[in-house]
Amino acid sequence: MVGMLDLGRLSRRYLGDVVEGSGLVSAERYREIFEGAIERYDLEFDVERKFGSQGIGSVQWLYLDHVAVHGEGTARRLACADWNLGRVLIFNVESGECVCDVGSSEGPGKLRGPIGVAYNGRGQLYVSEWDHHQIFVYDGDGAFMRKFGSLGSGNGQFNSPHGLAFTAGGELVVADFWNHRVQVLGEDGTFVRSMGSFGQGEGMFHSPYDVAVCPDGSIAVADGGNCRVQVLSGEGGFVRSFGSEGDGPGQFRNPV
């Protein structure tokens, strides 16, 4: 059985939880493995609850892409973008109940290819639509409010927008996938600034897939085509990058 376990690839936490005291290895061998183990993650989580399942039913999905959380306590909601079924399902985090289905009804708010989701500070849901090349906005109950953007490479235009995130100041950060850049917009879609261009250098991108705003205001970008993560200042200046193409620790293949 020991031969079936790649103990060297386990984190120290799981070495302690699973291997220590199990009798699989001697105490001396365990210490040897533990001391050589890499602390692979800053945080590791256990599963508390699950939502949904694979399928085309009312609370199922075929291709779950991005998720976003908003609210506190019994009012906390989880938005899940299903690119394949063209909708966003919103769940109550505490109860697991599906609160609403966003974007599947006919009308101006109908979605075809939702990918990114993000809540602003007022609980309004922003959805990136890669097929329409626009950002759709819905209220807290899932009712369509407005949309902005169009296909193109100009300021405030998109070519398959993907991941979304909000800054502490309420600006919307968009991974503009095929324009190989990150755009920052006001909540109403007003252009603020653009970051990056196509390439492999510092602060350049190849098909950025997702974005996240760090506590210090810097912006982390999953630079998928370059197989790395880049960190930019809030104003767009290059800070650092990590990762490279490969299967080893700290390497990526199209990080999303």
C-alpha cells in the first residue's frame, strides 16, 4: 500500500493527518519525509457543503466557470456562471437553496456565454458575456438592469471578456481575453485605464483569463497563454510575476 502513495507529494498537513501514526511507515521514515515535505499552500480547506450537480436541470450545470460571493450570514449569496447553459445560478450559501436563475429568460438580459461574475458593494451582479462582448448588470434579485461594452479594441470595448473583480474604490477590473489586456472601468462602464498588451514581457499578456484584487490594492492576473500569474499595481505598473510553463511545483499550464 505504501508503494501506491506518493508521500513526497503530500503537504505536511496531510502527512500529519493521514500518515503519522498509521503504521504505514516507521517513525524515523516519517520524520525524514516530513522534514523534506514542501509547505505547498498557505491555507488548506476542508469541504463544508456542496451546491448543485452535473446536468441541465434547474439547479445543475454543465460547465461551471467563475463564482462570486456577496453578503453576510443568512443573506450571503453565491453566484455561479454556467457558460455552457448560458445562465448564472445564485444560491443562498447557508441553506444551499437556489435563489434565482439569471440570464436564461428571453429579453435584453438574456445570456449566451457568461464567464466572469462579480458583485459590487451594493450587491449588484456583474457578468462578463464572452459571446456578446459585453458586461451585463443585474440587481440583487437577478433582474436585468443594464449592459455596456461592444466588440472591439478601443477603450471600453471588449473581445471576449472573462474574469471580473471590484476594487475597494468600486472600480471594475476586467480580463479582456482576446485583446490581451486588463481594463479598469467605472461601475457604469466608463473607461478609466487599460493595462498591458500582447507579449511575453513584464506587464504584457497572452489571453488573460482571470483577475483578483489583493488587499493592498494590487491586481493579480492569471496570464493563461504565458503560463504565469502577474501582479500589477492598482495603476497598472508591473510588480512581480511567478510561475512558468510545466507540470512541476509552482508551474502552470494555462492558469485560469
